[in-house]
Amino acid sequence: MLKILHFIFGRLYFQVKGYQTERFLNLCAKNHLVLWELKPVSDGYVFFIRRSSYQMLEALAEKANVDLALQGQKGLPYFLKEHKKRKILFFSMCLCGLMILSLSQFLWEITVSGGEVYSESDILKYVTDNYYHIGTLKYQIDCDALEDHLREDYAEIAWASCSIQGTRLHIEIKETLDRKTKQNPKKPCDIVANKSGIITKMAVKSGTPLVSVGDSVKSGTTLISGLIYYYSDDFTVTQTDKIKADGEIVMRTKEVYNNSIPMEYYEKLITGKKKSIKNLYFGQYQFDFPEKKRQDHTNVMTKRRSLKIGKSFYLPIGITMQITERYRPKKKILTKKEAQLKLKKQLERYLMKKAKAGAKIVHCEGNYKKKNNRYEVKASIIKEESVGKIRNIKKLTKKQEEMITPTTAQQ
């Protein structure tokens, strides 16, 4: 920030020399005159000062009987003075500034992070097909509504956060609520079960709990309600409020894992890799570069790279990179032992992924067998994991209202 201010208001670069340079520096400190990048040289010191401090500096140098020599002038005021006759340059700069200002009012990039069950391309397609696309005016984007739609339309998404950063819409999703997940709803909400199982642990921070440890619940059941009740001395409800439900719920769940691999398959042995530019795009328009005819046994991957200023100010200009990999197919035939080992390793990787997400594997039993031309595994997995999904508040049923007592309502 200081560098920007120094550029805007200008700075002067001086060299001071003489027999009393130390006295001069002491006078500057006594009078609160800021010198920066102060460095000793063979016959004195060099430093920068603010443009507005020149008169005070000159008076102190005269008092200390030292010589001042101006070495340079830097900053916007001197740049404008030097180029004041170049009208086309200033016109171009103003035009460029206006273009950047106008482009900053639009959405030019959408990014997604945090998804495991749903891929980035799935969420991007959902958002662009149903709600917002590249080129949408930023003021038309309702992040709160988009978060609600994501949680409602995708059963596995427990938490979603949408934010506009520069000219980018960033979407972060999680499939479960845990201690590390920051609750972000802007309005009151319930927490519902996104899986079926048995509650093994429950800690309510705010809201009214509707289940307790040991209860068996189904997916979609309200766990913590955002409705809270105030009671009189005779246990009559005097007032109802809506708040953001929050808490940690751990559930024991059962999952059936299925996987299979063919007895015979082909591996791709990469023999060559090449990068090239496929096209140049501006907004919705693109210019394709000529490319060679695609050969057999070739993998082609594309990646879009947008021009940006800083970390999040994306512009509607960029290139599409194309990565071409040549490969040689190699046939492999698995034995029963090799197939079981391969399936076992894939199952272990799946369990490690669940454990990394915070789940505790209680029991896992797999059954391996050969069926037709494939080897398959069917495993029963019992695990304890954090569950919960944010949902807009729904009115309680009569049965749920009867379950609530003054001692269970928390805030």
C-alpha cells in the first residue's frame, strides 16, 4: 500500500555528503522526517523522501551544513510532467482504464473446489445451464440463492459457499458438516440427515435437537431445528424464534461397496507428449488454429487459461491449451490372485479416502468372486462419520412438537 501511495504522490531520491551527515540524520529523526531505503555510500548516504518533504529536508541540510544532491525523481507526478505532450498515450491509458472498469462489472470465470462425489465439470454445467454463465453482470448474481439451489438439488452436498471475487464466481462445496466446516448461511436454517444410520454422538451449539444418541434416523430427517421456543413458568410456549441451527452429529452408517475389473484389458504405455495452442478466445468468440489430423492411439486433453490481473480479476481473453499424448496399447490378462490384489488395493484406497475425510472405519468385510469375464468385490462397510446438511427451516410436525420440552430447547 505504501508503494502505491509513494507512486501516486511522488518521491525524491537524494544523496547527502559532508562532515556532519550523522548530525543531519539525527535532525531528521528529531523532526519526524521519514527517510526510507537509507544506504551508506563511499562519501555519504542515499535515501528516498516524500515529494512534500523537500522544503523541510533542505532547511535541515542547511542547518547541519551538509550538501544535498538530487539523484532522481520518481512517481506519477513526474511521469505526467515528462509525458505531458503525448496526448495519444494519455488517451490510450484512459481508454484502457475505462475498458477494465467496464469489464470488471461482468463475470468471466467460474471455479469449483471441495467436491469429491460431484466433479467440477458437473457443478459448472449445472450452474451455467440453469443460472449464471460467462458474461453475466455481477449484480445479477445471487450467491445466497445459488447456495440454496445447490443444497436442494444435490443430495450429497451438505454445505455450499458461493462468493464473487473480482470477476470470478467461486463455489466451494462439502459433502458433510464437520468441525472444520464454517457455517455460512445468511438466514435461519435446520440441519437434516444426509445419510441413514444410528446417532452415536451429538453436540448442539444452537437450535433445538429433535433426535438423541442411539436414535435410528433416515436420510432427510431433521436433526437440529432452527426453531427455538420460549416457555412461561407453567411450560406454555410464549414465543417462537428462528435461528441458524449448528452442531456436530456423528452417525454409524452402513455402506455397500461394489467394484469390478475385467479379466482382460489394455494398458496405455505413453510414448510421447506434446503441448500446443488450440484456440484463442475473446468472450463467446474463438479463433481456432489449424491442427494436424488426429492419429490413432492418442489421448487429447484441453485446458483453458484465462488472462487475469492479480489473483481473481479475470478477463474474457485467453487461450485453450491442448495436450496430446501418444500411447501404445498393451494387452494384460489377470490371474485370480492378481485381480483380488488389485481390487483389494482399490478398496484400501477408498477406505483411506473416507478416513482422510474424517470417517472412522468400524468394520469392513469384502467378498471376492469371478463373474462372467470380470472379477468383482462386494464389501460391507460400517463406519462412524460426521453427518448433516443445511436446509431452510421447515415447520415441525405435531409429533416433533410433542417431543420438545423446555429442558431440550437450546440457544
